[in-house]
Amino acid sequence: MPKHWRIMEVCGSHTMAIARFGLKQLLPDGVELISGPGCPVCVTANAQIDTAIALARRPETIICSFGDMLRVPGSSSSLANERAHGADVRVVYSPADALDIAACNPAQTVVFIGVGFETTAPLSAATIKRAKTRQLDNFCLFCAHKLVPPALASLAGAAEVAVDAFLLPGHVSTVIGLEPYRFLATHYHLPGVVSGFSANEILQAVDAILHQLVADTASIENAYPAGVREHGNPTARALLEEVFQPVDCDWRGLGQIEASGLALRAEYASFDACRRFPDLSVEPTREARGCRCGDVLKGLIKPTECPLFDHGCSPLQPIGPCMVSSEGSCAAAYKYRECS
């Protein structure tokens, strides 16, 4: 058995569950669970946050977003700050809610901030199709959706990350299935196991990973058969393919990753907020001084090793997105006082 094995989870729900159940303390010596870029709010780059803020500053514009995004600091503001200064920024629970707001406010432009991985992107795709059918031309999407497998490829090929296996996301896998992860085993010789979200399910998935590591084998396994099928959800995947196309995308901490983001295809381009407002005034992007969210997202440091952790940065006064999001690794470590 090697001196140390590092298993990275890439799902914010796993991150919270692992901290809540204290699972790291149950693992044998030489086995370490580390958090990766599993929180879509956390990996949204500052430049995208700044663009969303610039959209909020436009007159006659309503911004609709999931709640976590409002408090994520950009270079000098946040959506919550803009709302406090008079911008019309609303929390919604689905993009369909934003579409209804557009229908009720025909004189205003409604922008839905689309953040999330393959789990939530199909909802945005379905909403865009409905907007086109209903001819709601005052609705548009600021697309910050991202794809998980390209990020895993970036991590697997990074020597500084030195990951030995992946605990694969349950929610994303319900959509994309298992095939998009196969390259981890065939190209990088890294085991990957899809897990559910209970303590037992996560430990069973970790056990399956350790069996592979001990045997020096690598394959992609499904330890969450109740929720994940081999080929995922064909309907959701078809929606993604119809409405979106992959594009290069910046990730906080990981930089630009080829074909890791989504953009609307030409036939839906009129619903793209950035194309609709090409002259949008976005301030120069700068990162918060001292914040090491990027290193946390790559698994290079633990949240508690960031100099700002609980020293100026807390869930009530967050400096970085990993402390803002309900699925952020810093928020998990803070809430459950995770020390190891």
C-alpha cells in the first residue's frame, strides 16, 4: 500500500455530506478525501460574476438567479449589493420562474443567470425552447453553465494536483451516465466511482475505489444504481445537444479549459444576453487579495489552510465563493468545523 492515496470528490453535495457525517475521520491512515471543483457557484470565474453585475446595472433589466449567486463577490460588488442599490435582482427556483417573470413584464428585459453543470443545464435548455415557442423576446440567458468531464481531464493531467482516483458526482451522472468518464481509466489509469449521497453510499463508493487502487486497476463503476443508468438521461442529453454547443470556458482556479462551457447555438442566439448586449460595460476583473479559493478547488490546500478562513472570511461575511455557496468546501469546513 502506498504511503498516501488522494481521492477527489467533484460534487458539492458530496462535499457537504462528507463534512456533515465526519467521514474523513473514518478513513484508514494513508487515505485522504479532498474536495475538487464540484460546486458550480464556486468555479464561476470572477469575470463572469462581473458580467452578471454589469447586466444588473442596465436600466429596464430584471436579473433572475439562484440564491447562492447573489452573495458571490465580484471584483468590486455582488448581485446582492446591486440589489441593495436599486437593481431589480430576484431569486428564483428554476429558469421557468424567470420565464414567467418575463411574460409579466414585457417592457423589461429579463436575464436568467444560468449557473450549474449538466444537472441544471437541461432546465435552461428547455426554458430557452419555451421562450422561443412563446415568442418572449424580452427573455435571455447569461450562460455560465459548465461541463464536468473536461474539468476532470484538466485535473487528471495536472501533476500538481496528484489525484489517485475520483469520487464521481451522482447528480451529474444521472444526466450524462458513465461513458463520459471512461477516459479517466483508459487514458490516465485513474479509478472513478459514482456515488449516492448518504454516508453508507459514499463509504461504499470509497471502498470500491480502494479495491481498485489496491489491485492497481482502473475502471468506472456505478455505486449509485438507484439514480444513475449506464447512458444517463437520453432526453436531457438530447436537449443539451439541441440548444447548446461546447465552448472553451474559464474556471475559477483551473483557468481556461477547452470545450468545458456551453453557449447557445445559432438558432437560439437571440436569447444570449452577451450577444444581445455586446457593448456591455464590464469593469476590469481582479481577485480578492488573500483568497485561495482557486487552490481549494484544485485540492492543493484544505479550506482551513487559507489564511482568510475564519479570519475575515465566514459564511456571514464571505470573501470567496467557496465560503458563500451552500455546497462550497469552505462553507462545509466552517459549518461542521472540519479539521482534517
